[in-house]
Amino acid sequence: MAKRQQKKKSPKPSKKDPKKGNTYDKILKENFRELVVPLVFRQEGIDPVKSEPLPEELNSTISRKIDFLMRVLEKNGDESIVHIEFQTRMPRAMVYRVAEYHGFLLGKYKLPIRHFVVYLGKSRTKVPTELPKNLQFSGYKMIALNQIPFEELIKSKIPEEIILAIFAHYPKHDPERVARIILYRLKEVCKDEVSLRKFITQLTLLSQLRKLDGYVKQIANSMPITIDLRENALVKDLIAEVQAELELEHDEKLKAIEAIAKSEKIERQQAEQKAEQEHLERLQAEQEAEEAHQRINNMILSLYQEFQMPIEQIARMANKDLAYIEDLIAKAATEEEI
């Protein structure tokens, strides 16, 4: 019997380097920021007199410890989260702190949340307990680029909007024709070759999300202008060894080395600053945890001494065992005798 021919196994795809993936994502976001923000402002009628970029990295955890949290199922079948904070003094920013808790708790439990702050202080307090209506979150508005008609963006005289046409809705056009229309439209509106090269490079990068970068590079290379897309191809594939560097002259290589050294220095400084910040946050968290612990102890003693509440009921309310309550009361009594 004739032997069956074994099919050749296709090579396994190489694992993506996470560092390269992060670099690619960063470049994508930087390009999107430059292109999309003006479109959003124009469509939504946002006309800022002044704007200022803010830090984009958010802490993923709350350093403060919540005083009391419980999942509740009521007789009518409603399930919710009950959150209680105990305060001997009321900071004016308390409502913003509770709003911060609300966001994290909602994301974790995905249930309705009822917040309560039990005030244990002596003086009256007039701090706000509700956010102003213009600060209350109720949802976000979706701006889907694939729902914007291709013709609307391609007719624009703004290069940034023309580039975004690569993500628009174009059911009547084949991908190659879309890429060709965008490129020639960019050539019409760009004032000089430098800006044209910049926008074509951005287009080639972003077109990878629609798998049209091959068309863009092919058509751009056939246009009667000098466009070097090797740099962008490098960004697409995130090639470890930069082929273009082989063609750089000696002084350009030195500049590249200096730039890398400067970048590494900045990264080290940022790492040191981050470590210092984390240390300070840990100290603050420990301090706030100790304050919260003391607040609960004060509440327990107040409920026992002033309101003469049974220690069993206090233990249930404070979520502590009887031994803890008895030791705390005994210690307080000893301190008073001294």
C-alpha cells in the first residue's frame, strides 16, 4: 500500500512581545489623540477657550479601607449593597470620597448601592451629601466611527478627519478604492510635502486596524511624491532590529543613541518617583486604616457607655466578635481608673 503523504505543518505563529505590543498601543493612542479629539469637539459643539492635558493613568485600587459593607437581599427579592462610613468629623469632600467608593463597588458587585455616613461628632455639620447634577454620572455617548458615512469625512478639508474615513461606513466601495480615495484626497488638501508625508504615515499605521495598510503602502509608493513608509512598516510589525538604522549616517546614529539614553534615564527617574509615591500611599493607607480602626472603637465605646447598648448587638453592628468588644471595654475602663 502506498504511504499517505503527510501534510506539512504550518509554522506556529510567534508569540507577540508584550513590550512591543505596548509600544504599538502607545503609538496608536498618540495618533488617535491627535486625530479624533478635534472630531469629537466639532461634532459635540465643544469650543474650549483653554485646554490642558491631564494624567491618563488611574490607580486600580482604593487605598482607603471601607468601614462597613454588606450584601442585602430583601423580602421583595431586591438585592443591593449597603455601605456605611463612620465619621467623627465630616470633611467637605466626603461626598466625592463616597462617589469614588461607588464607582469601584459598582464595578465589582454590579448591584444597586446605598451609601450611609454615620456622623459621631458633637457639632452640627452642613457638608453636602449629594453631588451637583452636572457632576452625576448616568452614562456616556457613543461615537462610532463605522457609523459615520464615508462621504461625510472624505469631503472634509481637514486632513485629520480625512484620515478617519478609513474607519467610516463605506458599503459601496471596495477597500482598495477607499484607500486610493483617501490618499488622493490627502494630497489635495495638504499644503506641503512634509505634512503630506506625516498624514500618510499616520494613515498607514491606523489602516492596520482595518487590514488595509498593504493597499495604502502600495498606492502611496506609486504616487508621484517621495514617501518613505519603511518607518511606519516598522511600527506595524514592531521589528526588533531597525532596518532603517543601517542607512542612517554616523551622526544620526549618535543622535539615536543619545535619545535612547535620555529615554532610559527618564524611565529610571519615573520608576523612582513611582516607588516613592507608592511608599507614601502605603503610609497614608496605614494611617487612614488606623484612623478608621479608632473611629470604630470610639463608636463601640459610645454605644456601650452612652447608649448602654448590649455588647451582643454592638458586636453584630460593628462586625466584631464578643471577645474584641469585651477587651476594648475593659481596656477603656482600666484607662479611666488610671
